Amino acid sequence: MLDQVAALLISIGINPTHLTAGLAGSFVRSVITTGKNRWEILTGSLVGTLSAVYLTPIVVSWFSLDASALSSTNGIAFGIGMIGMSLAEGGVRIAQRWANNPRLPNEISMKGFAEATNPDDDRAFQRKLALRKAAETPPNTPE
């Protein structure tokens, strides 16, 4: 029976170990989170599990980890399952902010993406950097 379920999951592109580890991580999150009703716990667990299923291969690839090392990939899936709801909420907030002021990145990098999605943060950062440089620069003293 479990072999058939695993075969079905694999046939639709879902790694059963990522699913199980993500589900365990989202379950831990639901246990330690207080003040939520059953519906919020259920949907948060579902989002955490789905995040683990689809983001684990991306994270493993991004960090150039050995995908065949189950302890590494399952640990990552577990962690993503725990924080999956927060990742999804953050992604939606970034998309909403960008939709209000769409900009294309200046460069194809994480920095370019960050500048395109957080233009206000970038301007504030540049002001802080300029103030810091001004404070570090000694005043001109006549000789």
C-alpha cells in the first residue's frame, strides 16, 4: 500500500521523503505555535508541507548539497516545513509591494532582486551609508 502511494507521489513529481519531513516540520510548528484555531493550524501545516515539497530541491541545489544524502535533504525539508507559512507570507508581501511599484532589477543577482522589490529600503540604506561615511571622514583642517 505504501509503495503504491510513494509511486503515485513520485509520478506526480513529489518526493515522498520531502513530503514526510515537511509534514513533520509543519507539525512541530503547529505544536509550538499558540493562539491559533484548528483551521489556521491545518492550513499552516498544509502550506509548510507544500513549501517543503517544492522548495527543498531548490535549496539543496542552491547550496550545492548532495541530493542523495537523505539526512541533509530531510533536515532541510523539515526546516522548510517549520517555516513554510512564514516564507509564503513573506513572498506574498514582497509580491504585493512590488505590484504597487513595479521595477525591473538593475542586475541579475540577489542584490538586483532586493533593490527592485525594496526600493524604499535601498534608499534608506544608501542614506545611512552616506551618513556613516560622513561621520567617519575627518573634517578638513587648515595647515
